[in-house]
Amino acid sequence: MARASYLPSLDPELGRTRGLVVAIAADIRIGRLRAGERLPGSRSLATSLGLSRGTVVQAYEELRAEGWLESEPSSGMRVRADLPEPTPAVATPGPTLGFALPDEVRRHDPMARDVSVPYRLFGGHPDLRLLPLDELARAYRRVLKGRGRRLLGYSDPQGERRLRVALSEWLAATRGLRPDPDGMLVTRGSQMALYLLAHTLLRPGDVVAVERFGYPPAWAAFESAGAVLHAVDVDDEGMCIDQLPDHVRAVYLTPHHQYPTGATLSAPRRLRLLQWAAERGIALIEDDYDHEYHYDGPPVRPLIASDPAGVVVSIGTLSKAFAPGVRVGFVLAPPAVLDRLVRRRRLVDRQGDRVVEQAMAELIDDGSMQRHFWRTRRVYAARRQALDEALSAHLPGVLPQRRPGGLALWCEVPGVDVDAWASRCVEHGVFFETARTYAIDQRSSPQVRLGFAPHTEDELGEAVRRMARAWRPPM
């Protein structure tokens, strides 16, 4: 006989039908309803719960489709007889995980912060107030009006060819190299490129040389592939390549504007590094993340432009210079590497956002992208100067290292506990990163990184005055 007394407890937030389905399934899981047990008739249960009979009938049918119930002629609905023994309910503070996860190396991401203060001197952020939104909107409209339906289908995982062609022309004009569009992979930002490269070039246990002050998300990508990191010092000429050991599988570096110090890898070191890697067959992973923002003299050409041996894989991005939310990066690589990257990309993302890629191609082709970089380069150069002058006037103990480009000043602060000072600055409404954020061993040292791009000259002046109020001279 059916349990006429059975009444499930409904969750009013789930709706009537779905709430009844969830309640009955839960009672079966915990053993309140046993295998083979008959449920009340739909009319009877509807009356008891104050529901319509149709709601109960629909819930029973969903439960039968999900495999919880079975129906027999003239017998109504019953719990399936072949269900496994129920698991007793266990009181827990939240969702539990019924399997083990492998150990994970955690790295701080200096780009992923949500700090609620008025002045956030982030080092790698552009000023989104300067974005050419009208041009961007027109590009989206042109793309969607002309090819909208087609662009919402499947496409080449290597990226929209139109964007690859546009990027090739743009790189020829700005970086002195003209890559084959077929030798380029478009990714959703540089982080995807780093992850794909890590899992394509490296095997567990491989050693990757990285800059001792560097970019933690890149380190995390390499460690996710099982790589072991070997730290190399950085000075005013960039990575100290004389410290590179021969047993590394790859070298990751930021030669144009070293992240985070801003130093440029000197010409002698570039030449020696390329020769050293070619003689040993070691991959050089070049991250050219903000080539566009170079203020003093002409920018230095990427390593890949002087690589006849084919040892350099170069990463670029529009996300850091244009807008972080526009996820467009690219990889230039030898054909064998590119082929594996594309095949691996199919496994994790299938393809990029075709509409975004076409819109970016529009902005490059009509000159909007280059005009934006020309305009913001002038603005950021003035902001860099304003920050430098404000520090000199109000914080003479903070010594900026003059670099030719980038979106931040790397500053020496001798004799000061910069981490404690940074904490006090937050209380005064200013946030910035200290050297600890970028150190591979997370040790403190007397340097800070002050981003000038997100704020106007007046805002930067106010930020520095607040930082001065939080200053305590060295003991």
C-alpha cells in the first residue's frame, strides 16, 4: 500500500513543481522513502499539500524520467526497487567533496585585486576612462550587422584570420617584424597563452628559469604543468643571463619592460642569450606585454625579431594596454610549436570570441587602435612625470628608477618597512604593491611599484600627499 501519511517538505524558493521533485528525491536519498515503496496517489498528495493535481503529476513524471520512480499499471508510482541503499544524512556546514584533490601551488596574482580605496596605484592597469568607446561600439555594430549570424558559429581555433592579418600589419608598423598570419595563434589574453605554452613545452620536473622579481601568474602557469622554477636575478640591464644554468628546459622573461622593475634587457645580453639558447636548444618564452607604452627613445625590437635559430616563442596582448576586459592575446611560434598549441587550445576553449576578434580587427584596420595608443602614450608620459615630481616634492625618501617605458614606477625606499607603510597608506585611501608581491620567494625588500596610468595628474598628486601623511621616517 502507499504511504498515505507521506508529506515531503517543500522549499518555497524552488517553485512548486521543482520543489516537489527536489524534496521527494532527497527523501529517497536519505532513506525516508525506501526502494520499492509506493507513493501517495497524485490526487491525494495534491490535496494534502494544497497543490494542483497537475503539479504532482508533472513532478512524478520528472522523477520517473530522472530514474527515481517507476510506474506500474493500476499501482501508481513507487520508488524504483533497484536503487542502491540510501546514504544517511550527515550534518555539514556546507557542500562537501567526496574525492581528493592533488596539492596545488598557490601564487598571488598582482592583477586580481579588489581594494576599496579612492587611489589604487595598480601597476599594470590602463585608464579605462580613456577608452574610445564610441569607436569600439561602432566596430561591434559593423561586425554584427555585416556578419553577425555567421560569427556566432564555429570557427578556426587559431583565431579569426582577419585579426591575424591585421595584427601582422600592426606588428610590422610598431615592432619591426612582420609575422606570417598563419604562424600566429590568437588567445583570450596572455594568460591563456602562458598556460597553453606551459602545457605544450614542459613536462613534469622540467626546470624553467624565471626572473626573481617577476610575474606570479606566469609562474603559476608553469607550475601547473609540473615545472620547477629557477630564479635568476634582475638588475638595471634586465635578467642576469650569466646566472642561467644549462639544465633548464625554457627561460621565461620580459625583456622589453621587465616586469615589474621596468628595466630593458641590454643589447649585449640579448645577443648572448639568443646564442646561448640556440647552442643548447633551449626555448625562450618572451612576454612582450606592454610594448606600446615606451616614452624615451624608440622601443626595442622583440627578441623574436632577431631569432634565426627559432628558439623564441613570443607572447603579446591587447588586454593590458587597451582594456583588461577585452581578452585578446597572441602567440608567435615556430610551426611545430604552433601546431601543438592549436591542438591543445581545442581541448580547453575550442575557439575564441569571434565577434571580439573581428571588432579588434576593425579597430586596427581603421586606425582607431593606433590613434588610441598615440593619445594615451602622451597622457601616460605626462602622468609619469607628474608622479615623479610629486614624489620628489612630498616623499624624497622614495627613489623612482627612471625607466624608458611601462605603466608604473619601480621605486627604491631604503631603510623603510615598505609593507607596514603600504598598510598605513590603505588607511589613508591609497593602495600600491610592494616588492614582496613580485618576489618569487615572497620575501620583503625595500621597493614599491607605483602605477600612474589609472589616475590623472591631480589625482596622483593627492595620492602622494596621502602617502606622505602615512610616512614614518626610518629609525
